[in-house]
Amino acid sequence: MTLAAGPVGLAASATPALAAAPAPSPPQTSPPASAARTANPSTPTSTELNSQVERQQALLAEQEAQLATASQAAAAALEAFQVAQRLAEEAARVAAEEAARLAAAQQAVVAAREQLAGYVGSLYRTGMGTNRFTMYSSVLDSENPEQLFSGLGMASRIGGNQGNALVALDEAERAQTEAAKRAAEADAAQKAAQAAADTAKQAADALVAQLRDQVAARQVALLQTQAAAAAALAQEQKRAALMAQAEAIARQRAEAPDAAIDGAFVPRPSADCQGQDTKGYPNGQIPPAALCPLWGTRAQILRADAAAAFNAMSKAYAQEFGAPICVGDSYRNYDEQVAVAAAKPGLAAQPGRSNHGWGVAVDLCDGIQDYSSAAHRWMASNSMLYGWFLPGWAQQGGSKPEPWHWEFAG
């Protein structure tokens, strides 16, 4: 279903053409109009047909405005989800690091206790130092060794390796307590960040569903306007030819939906790429083998889920415009980010922070880079249905307008 402005123009041109056509003068012997209506009540008058077209045009304009509002809301929601998800991933990384530090601190406590236990065993076997044996045993049994000898100068009085063992155990216990606190805080931060990301995802899903309803409503209004315009023109033969042509195209697309573009790009990338998990790689350092190619492009790659969504969108786009979405740039490794930043200072993102480096951003071409083009309008109306959006800063009137830069929410 075409979402561009072509069919609207058909409806707009239909009314003037019909209004300009003079009504034939009936013979004097013809019955009045009311009698003709009674004889054939299913035939509408030209005035009724014009009114029907005007009503459908008003409905279409209303749906256009609702669609524009829904598109902006969906894009903003997807952008918010992308940011929240990135924060959740960073919080998970910090939590993992703190958990590793806690495990190391726990191992250090075990080692310190084992060393002190060795002295206790030696004292017991030799029968020497009964007081020290009792003291060390108390330290080992205590949940908080610091309380037993803090402020008593015990380590300095004992001296040597035995005093060092007590100090080491005290320091290990302190480190474990601090590590446990940091790990708990990091875990809580991770859960909070993930909850925020989940909430943002739910909001984005709801707004994308709303957008889908608006697209469907616009399509219905468009179809109604086309039907009203066709009826107003009253060109039955031409309408029959157009319908026959439409049916033939529909059959052709149903039998071979990619026939119009197969072979346009050789070789065409595989559509069943599974990719790899990219979470462990820094920005701009994802191996190309872990990414997936974009359908109908040359050497353009993205993260697997972003590529799959883009390819589905590109096929829908091709049904409307006869060719896949034109992609000028996609994943950029770190060196490429450095080169772009040097070539376009103030325009490109800081190397290591670009969404191109995560494999979730593309720069598009072939008219999409023009806000006023039919291709850009199609993207603005449909991209969110596939998880893609134009960031707020890149939109017309944004802080850095870039109509070519589109991102995947994830």
C-alpha cells in the first residue's frame, strides 16, 4: 500500500475536473432530476460525488496529522529505550566487575585465615605459647577480628610473621566488607537500570502499536479517497483498466515479490545471517564476522537484530519505490570513526561513542536525506514499525538536523 502523496493528488485533481465539466442539457421531454433519482436510486449525482470526495479528503488530512504526531512520539520513545538499554548494559558491566572484586576479597580472607590457622596448629602441636594459642583461636572464631585486637597494639607486641598474619586478616576482612557493600550497590543499580529500560521498552512498544494503528487508519482513509475520486470521475472504462493493472501487479508481486529488484545488486547478501553476540566488544571493535549484511547493498553490515529489522523494512520500501533502501554507511570500526571525525569536525560523534560503532546506525541516501522527499516521508511514517527511528536531534528543527541518520532501538 503506497503511503506517499500520489493518490492524494488524484483525489485533489478529481474534484476540479468534475466541477469544470458542464452538465449536459436534458431534452425538454426528459423527466426532472427527482424522477430520474426515483427511477435509478443507486446512481449518485455529481454534487453527491463531490461531497463524498471532500469528506474523504478531510478524513485523509486528519489521519495524516495523527500519523505525524504518532510518528514523532514513537521515534522519541524508541530513542529513550535505546539510551536506557545502553545504561542498563553499562550497569551490568559494573555489577560484574564488583562481583569479581568481592570474590577476590573473599578468597583473600580465606587465605589470611588459613595462614593464621597454621600458626595456631603449630602452637598446639608444640605445646608452646598457650596464651597465644587461645588468642589466635579467638581471632579465628570471631566474626569481627578487628574488635579483638584493634587499639591493643597486639600485632606490634607479637611481631614477626605472626603479627603480619593478624594484620593481613584484618585488612582482608575490611576489604571484603567494602567489596560486599560496593557489589550490593552495583547490583541494585543494575536492577534499577534494567527496570528503567524495561519500562522504556513497554512505552515504546505501546507507541509503536499506536503508530501501527495510525498507519492502518491512514491507509483506510487513502483507499476511501481513491474510491471516491474514481467514482466522481465516472470513468468506468479507465477505472476498470487501472483495476486490472493493479490486480496484475498484485499477482506478479505475490508470485515473485522480489522480481523487480533481483539481480540489481550482485551478489545479494544472505537473508538468514544469525550473527554473533556483540555485547562483549567495545564500540568500534566488533569483528565483521559477528555482524550481518544488509539486503540489497554492497558491504554494508549491522548487528544481527538491527540487520534483520532493516532488511524487512527495506523489502517493504522496495515494494513502494522499486529498489531497496540506499545505504551510504552502516557499521564503522574505531579507525573509521576517527577518520570521519577528522573529515567532519563538529558533525561526527566522538570516536568510540558513535552508534555506528555499535552496529545500530545507518546513513541513508537516494532521496531519504531530503526531509521533503517521498522516500523520507515513507521512512518517517513506517520506520518505527521495524524498530528504526530518526533521533530527535537529527529531525528537522533538531539540534543537528541529519535526515540521513537513522538508528535501531534494540
